[in-house]
Amino acid sequence: METTVKERIFDRYYIPKPIYDVVEYIAGWARKFSIWPVHFVTGCCSPEFMQVSGSRFDMERLGILPFASVRQTDCLMIVGVISRKMGERVKYLYDQMGEPKYVVSVGACPTGKGPFHDSYSVVRADELVPVDVYIPGCPPRPEAIIQGMMLLQEKIKREVKIGARRG
Ligand code: SF4
């Protein structure tokens, strides 16, 4: 069974719980404001996603910096429609990311197939990978994307264990 960072630290050193709690709080706070999402943009939601990186909405002011290398990122933003064939790439990207990692489904298509709900070839994001935040809309407004990322920040802050996802 895989051990968490917390378990490894406790195995080696004695750390009083109050000190550990403070360290854990600081680590959660730092992780909350340093999300590096890799973006998997396949559909017409992309102009809205571009806007959140622009000067008007400016996602970077929240510490969220889109990054193009999956091994250095901790969040996968799935933006737009995913076909069954493309789904293999989504899983491939997700598997390359280190723990802890999060997934945000942006728009009606990855959340519930959107206008392609009766298509034979379109899949939902949660059929492929575990999704942490769903952002509705077709397309979602940039404000909705920002709010979804703020919800993810709250989730990260509340996580109790370092290096382990909350169930
Ligand atoms: S949710 Fe709407 S805007 Fe976004 S990719 Fe699907 S059809 Fe296009």
C-alpha cells in the first residue's frame, strides 16, 4: 500500500500534533494559492477559458497559473467536448500527473455531454477520471470558471492530510 508524506514523516521523526497541525495548515494554504492547471481544451468553451487568463478576469491573481507540462501540474482542467477516442488521451494525461491531483470539468460537455447527450461517441469526464469540481454552462461564463476554481481552492484548503486526497 502506498504511504503518504505524513505517514513517512511520522515514521521517521516524533512531531507533536499541534506543530504538525500548524505545518499542515500552512501547507494547505500554500497549495490553495499555487494551483498549476494543465488544460485540455477541445471545444468551443475555449474562448471563455482564454478570457480567464486575460487581464479582465486574470486567474493568476488567485495563484492559478495554467501550465503546459503534466508532470509539474496538480490540476487537469477538461474544457469542452471529449470523444471516446480522445478520452484515452485524457486518462493518459491524468496518469502522468503526480499526487495530489485534481480534475475540473469545465462546461456542459465534459460534465454531462451537453448538446451531444445522445451521441454514440461523446463521453463525460467522470467516466474517465475522478472529477472534483463541475462548472456548468454552455459555454460557462468566465466568472463561473473563476468561481469553480475558487471552490477547488476551498477543497484543497480543507484537505486534512498532506499528500493524500480526501475521499
Ligand atoms: S459546453 Fe457548449 S460551448 Fe462548451 S464545448 Fe460543449 S457545446 Fe461547446
